[in-house]
Amino acid sequence: MGEIGFTEKQEALVKESWEILKQDIPKYSLHFFSQILEIAPAAKGLFSFLRDSEEVPHNNPKLKAHAVKVFKMTCETAIQLREKGKVVVADTTLQYLGSIHLKSGVIDPHFEVVKEALVRTLKEGLGEKYNEEVEGAWSQAYDHLALAIKAEMKQQDP
């Protein structure tokens, strides 16, 4: 994969919107996971912290931590795309992400579900600051992160 054209403006849009969402992590974490389950109810079984509950647990620390990781890594990916033209994740982190997603039974379509939930959460959290440009920047960053995780999953799958 060649160099990725990710502009300074795209990076700024991702960073600015993350700063807004960060102000109410519990709210947006819950929204994010509610969206995942609305789009794909069966996904519930993929998350150990959702499996045994009837609904998305309101103040579940694991849920919050996972949502933050997704947003933060996507944001960091945006910065890397701009600075280095590619996704640079520590090998150990990538191996861990690959193995945990593999073990959980995550498959390619699941990444699209998470992306859609991410976009819906951005729309909700940013209100009038949300636009197609913001969505495009986050989508591009997320796609590249997902590609890196999927590639690692393929390497680890016997």
C-alpha cells in the first residue's frame, strides 16, 4: 500500500471532534455500543462485558474503556496517516488486537458495523459541527486502522 493522502485539515477535524467527545466519555461510550447493538444485535456475544446482560450496561467501566480505545486509536491513526502516510501501531499492540479480535470471532463485516456506530456517535456528539468532511476524515482513519488489524488477524489465523 502506497502513501496515503491524509490532509492537515482532516487530521485537525479528527482531533477537534475527539476533544468534543472526550468531554462526555460515559455518554458517548454508551451511545457507541447502543449503536453497535442496534445495527447488529448479534454482536452482543462478541463482547464479554455485554454477553450476560439484557441491555447495554450503563456504567460499565469495560464498555467505557473499549469505546475510548476505539475512538482514541482511530484518532491516533489519523495523526499517523498525516505524519507518516501509514498506520504505525506497535507490533505487540497489533498482535494483541489481532489475537483478541480473532479469539472473539470478529469477522470483516463487524468492522463495518463498528464504523457505522462510530459515525452515528460522531453525528450525535458533534451536532452542528458534524459534516461530511468530518465523517470522511474519521472514516478514512478508521478504515486504515481496521485494515491493519485485519491483516494481523489473517497472519495469526492458522
